[in-house]
Amino acid sequence: MRILVAEDEAKARRYLAKGLGEQGYSVTLAEDGNQALTFLREHVFDVVVLDVMLPGRDGWSVLQTMRAEAIRTPVLFLTARDHVEDRVRGFDLGGNDYLVKPFAFAELLARLRNLARGLEPTAETAVVQVGDLIIDSLRHRVSRGGRPLQLTPKEYALLLLLARHRGRVLSRTLIAEGVWGVCFEGESNVVDVVIRRLRGKLDRPFPAPMLHTVRGVGYMLESADA
């Protein structure tokens, strides 16, 4: 699991990085809200552990911007603010969990595992739909307009990534990290090649495209009706 920890206290950052790393998690650390947003725009994470009282841009603002930019990564607030109204605000803004400092590390791990289980497809959550595009992530079946699409594993992984971040422009670097788990060096056109093949299957047989190129930025999946 890839975790972004946004925490301004250096001692707390080191504690979280060490403890989560020992559990086998990949941890990226952000010292303030602006840095956290930069990482979220450039990388794919499974969970964000977000302090509320961050310098530069507080946790509330970070979450609001995430959701406005269609970054749907689950957020666990980790904060000393324990008032009921703070918890309600966190959930109303789109947060997924709220843990008050000081906390037991075992409880943090349990909450992270719970959020991770929410990412795993079940019979109820396996279907991702964008317009007339339907992705059944349990059976690895894809259809558009009722017509089944035959995709390679990489085409499928790329489409699922774009669908889960629908409406958000994903850079080539972010796509490479999310689909291949690496950042391609130099002028590699691997992402563009797979995008081209996917577009041929997803868009060309239909009157309205869903896969869009944002020149100089990256690619975005959006409903044909949008």
C-alpha cells in the first residue's frame, strides 16, 4: 500500500515513516499542505494520512482541493483536534476516517487496513461506471454501450486507473507509476502507445470520445455526455 503522510512535526513524521515502513508500506512524507498537494497531483497513493494543522495550506483546504480536482484517494485525518464539529467537518468535506492524537499505533494500522479493504473490489463495489462505459473489476470485463471490449492486461489497467480518476487529467509519469509501477526514463513512448491502442478500442467504434488528450499535460477519461 502506498501512503502519503502529511505532517508538519518532524518527530511525528519520522515515527510514522519508521512504523509504517516496518509494516511493508511505501511511505511518502509531506511537511505542509502545498507539498502534499504537489505529491497528490504527481503520484498515485492508496491512502492519505492528513494532519489538519498544516502550514501553508491546512488539511481542510488540502482535502477540498483534492475532491475539487477529482482526486478520490481515501483520507484519514490524524489530528489533535478532538471536537465533534471538527470530526463532522472532516467527514462533510469528504474525509474517510478521523483519528485523534495521541493515538495507539496499532489502532492507526487497523484503520489503514480498513481503508485498504474499501479499495479491494467486492460484489457491491466492483463495478466502475463512467457514462456508458462499465468496468467489472472482479471479472475483468469491460463494455461500452453494451458492447464488450477485448483489452490486454495493460490496456485494462490503464483504463481502470483513468476511470477511477475520471474527470482528472493524469500525467504520463503518474500513469506510468500507476500502471507499470515505474517512472520511464528519457523519451519513452510506452504510455502513448498503450493510450493509442486503448483509444482504438474504446472510442473509434463510437460517435463520441471518452479518452481525451490534454496537450502538454496528459490524459483524461470523461463521460461522452459531459
